[in-house]
Amino acid sequence: MIGLKDKPQYHDADPEFKPLPKYGHFSEKTREYLEVEQVLSDAFDQLWDQPDMLSFRAAAGDPDAAMPPGGPDRYRDVETELLHFPARDGHLLELKVYKSPDVSPDATLVYRMHGGGFCVGRHEVDGAENVYAATNTDIVVVSIDYRLAPEHPFPKPVEDCWDGLVWCKGNAHRLGINAEQIIVAGSSAGANLAAVISIMARNEGLTGIVAQVLHFPAVCHPKFFPKEKYEYGSPVQNSENAVLSAVRFDVFLDCYIPDAEPNYRHSPLLASSFDGLPPALIQFAGVDIFRDDGFAYADALRSGHVDVEMYCYAGVPHCFPSVIVSNPETPVFYKRSELKLHPDVEAANEDHESD
């Protein structure tokens, strides 16, 4: 077992915990989730039974992501290509390009940072989202295979993602993109990195990011979560999540930030200001330890007058579209993302609850 503790390090495991008033009701599980919950739990148990992260990665592999029923044909509708570029220290990093065979010139760049707890995963963790986006002929998706903890802890993944974005802007003609029309996107750990990169771009004066798409975002180390400002019950209420439990996320955190101190570059919720950040789509799940991160980050962005479109999907687990592809909310999730990614579509800036 990969360093698992008997109980969460950063939250009190309270058997008497009562759902908090604003968001606790989102944790009532749907019938579809209950039907597959044990199967999911067993599958993730096998990964966490591995002795170390290298074995975990090998067991997980990097298969092409499954597409939901009725989704695009990834081998007919989308072409892929692998590219490499040197990071600031000379290490060659891999990019995976997804695009339509009929892609338009000067397309919008969707710059993707994959999920996986900063420790596991590659491009295909979010492969289905990449394929959906790339079927749009006005979009080119570029996914970065950033270096992973514990071999490369914070801030290396952040630096790699920043270097990749700078390289893409500098090689816009080669990629067929408009360097001033960029959407940063990610799920889970990747959403954290996308949020961080958006703040860094504002601070450094790097132009071109027109939107951020944050799915199931983890936006603050639990040690530093500002509970006085935001409701924060989901890590306790959903601590036994079949996809990602609190004790398992603690392992990822300790690998990524072994000596954590407050810093917006690993906890974007701690940024001193949210003014001037790009519009955001935030989608997340009700039965997820990060549920309240999503609500909090939406509120934080709004405090900086950022347009936010937010959806919480009640009763489903972390990253449900990739682990329950047949869930009835899965195509809805992808459609909302598709609408946000399309440069000619303006989605309504209002909150929604998915029941």
C-alpha cells in the first residue's frame, strides 16, 4: 500500500458528522452510482494495493480513453500527433495534439493539463474531453505530459505546464493556432494547474488566455483552506469516495507538496486577488471530496468580478464522466464543456444544480 494512513491527516474523521447546510444535500448518491460503486471501489483498490507510484502508474497504464455512448469516433473524427519541446532545464517534455482532419487555420488552443493527483496519469486521463473538444474544427487541443511527483514535486509540474504554454504561444504557426485565443483546461489536479497558470499569466503579463475550464478542481491544500470564508464539509462527508478518498488524496498531497507552506501556485484559492482572471467554467461532483473546493473557487472568482458558469452534479463521484461513461449526466457534462470551448458560443453566466 502506497503510504496510506488509517485516517485522514488534514480532516477530523467524525462519525457524527452532519451534512452542512448549503451543499451537503449534493452527496445523496444516484441510483446509477450506487449500481457501480462497488465495482469502482474494487478497481481503484487494485491500484492502491501497489507498493509504490511507479507500480501504480504501470498498473493504470495509459489506454485510449473510452468514449460515452453516442460520442464521437475518436479514430475517425480526430487526428493525434506527439511533439516534444525542451523545458527550462533542458528536459524534453511531450505534448499530444488532438485536432480535426478539417481543422481551421488560426484555431483556438485548448491547453490541457491532465488529472491524476500530480503523481499518475498522462494525456488520456482526460482523453475523452480532448476528443470532444477536437471534433470542433475551430479548436486544437494540446495536452502536456508534465513531470510527476514524488520524483518531481512542487513546483516542477507548475513550471512544466507554464513552459509548455509559453512554447505553444511561440510556436503558434506550427500548431495552427491563434496565440491570443487560448483556453486553459484541466480536471482534478489538472484543474488546479489550469487555475494556477491563469493566475500566473495575469501576474506575468502573458496574454491570450480567454477562458479557463476547471473540472473537479482541487484548489487549496486542506491545511490552509479558509474555512472562515467558505463552507467546507465535503472532505469529511465524502471521505470514503470510491474514486478518490480523503486518505488517498493525502498520499498524493504529501508526494506533491511534502513541506507545504501557503502558496497560490499550489493552492490557487489563496491568491491575493482574483481580479482580471479569465471567465471560467467550473464543473464538479456532489459525492466528491473536492465538491466544496468548486463552490469556493466560484465564489472567489466572482469576488474579482470574473464571469463564472458553474455546475454541481448531485449524487455522482469524482471525475464521473471518465469512470461512469454510461451515466445519464455524462453527455450533459461534455455538452456543457463543448459549449464553453466553442469560441462563438456565449454560455449564460449563472449557477446550475444537476439533479
